[in-house]
Amino acid sequence: MKRILFPTDFSEIATHAFVHALEFSNAVGADLIVLHSYELLTFDEQFFHENYSMIYDSIEFSELDRFKEEVPKMHKLAQALALDQIKMTHRLMEGNLVSNIKKAVKEDKIDFVVMGTSGMTGWDAFFVGSNSGSVIIGVEVPMLCVPLSAKYRPIKNIGFTTRFRPKDKKPLQAVLEIAKKLNAKVKCLYVKTNTSDVSFETIDLWKKEYRKEPISFYIVLSDAIKETVIDFVSTKNIDVLTMLTYKRGFFEGLFVPSYGKKEEQELDIPILAIHSD
């Protein structure tokens, strides 16, 4: 892992996630590319045919001034955390956020993205619909999504929920590679419900295949999936919970109650989103 991309709008949420980005970059020995993306307003030329270009210029200059003002603050924060040795470069891009992130990932050969989640509760906003959620669908490199409630702590245990499907192996390998760089362990959880179709024979084959890796498997017989995952995160000291992109609906069910009320018990750890075919 050589380059990490950190998109920011300089908000409190982004500044909070920036600490995670710095610490993660330091842990894996990667450079940090900071991206500020902004969109120009759409004006009807029928009403602004004489001065719309001046309005565009005004917005661009305003964004540039803000960029120049905020970047030194980021370097000052890195220095305060004794992480100013990390090589940090900056990009200012006009356009759609997801498109700009995809462009930056390609042009800068990005290996990993760290981004704060938006909204009041972090988790709810992430799953209901947020910039972070949109990026997950559009970007194929691993992405660490940091809610405002997640305090930074060294990543020692990475949670990985699985249904022991063949297509889970590729993202699991990606997680294992990250874990080895961090000297962390991967803890796999399978919640076996009454309707589960995974045999214990399949589970044993997985255990044998990964017996030499820093990975352990936990099989819990329960129909209470949400409560089981929350308990797993707590009792197994999970620092980051992995989400496979094809399972987004599964996680929506975990953290956004169907009856529309705010869940009383929230998880306050980052999500590691891994693209899955």
C-alpha cells in the first residue's frame, strides 16, 4: 500500500476522519493525498447571460481561498499529532465528488480511501444515503468510512462477516493483507440462522484453507443477526468492521430499524468497505 486518498470538505466530520487517515497512513507507511472537491452551481443563462461567468469565477476563487486557508491547518494538526513526517499532497478539483474520487484513484494510483461519514449519527447517514455510501458503490479500492462517534484507536482486530461464499474469499484476502501490514488479526463472524444453507463441512474447509493465516472463525447460532453482530463487535474487541459492497442491504437491516426509529444502541467504529463482485 503506497497511496491513501482522503476526500475532505473541511467539516468537523472530515477533520475527525483526517486523524484516522493520518494514523492509518503512518501505520502502513503510505503517502496521503488530500482531495477537496467542489461543485459549481447551475445557473440559467436566460437570467444570468451577462454575468454568469463572473459568478462562476467568484465561486472558484472562494473555494481556492478556503483551500489555501484550510491546508495549513491540516499540516498543523499532523504536526500536533507528531505525524508530520507523512508525505502529504493536495488536490483541488471541481466537479462531482464520486467522479473526482474515481479520477483521483486512477490518476494517483490510489490503494485505499479514508473518508468521514456525513449526517448527525454517522451510521444512519452512511446507510440511508450519504456521500460515503455513494463513493462505496462507485470506487473499487478498499475504503475506511469513519463516523464522527468513532474515536481513533490502533487497529488490532478487524471484523469480517461472511456467509462462506466463494466470492467472499477475494475481499477476505484483501482484508488479510491489510491486517498483516497493521499486525492485526481478522475475526470472521457467521451468524447461522434457522434458514442458513451453509454446511459445517463448508465451514471446516474454510478453516483448513486459512489455518496458517492470522484469522479466526466464530459461528453463532442465532436468528437475531443485528444483536449478534453488535455483541460480536463488543466482546471480540473489534476495531473496524468490514462491509462487502454486495452486502450493503444486509448492513442496512442491521443499523437502520425497519420501524423508522433511531436505534438506541449504535456502533462507534469505522467500517472497512471492500468491493465484491
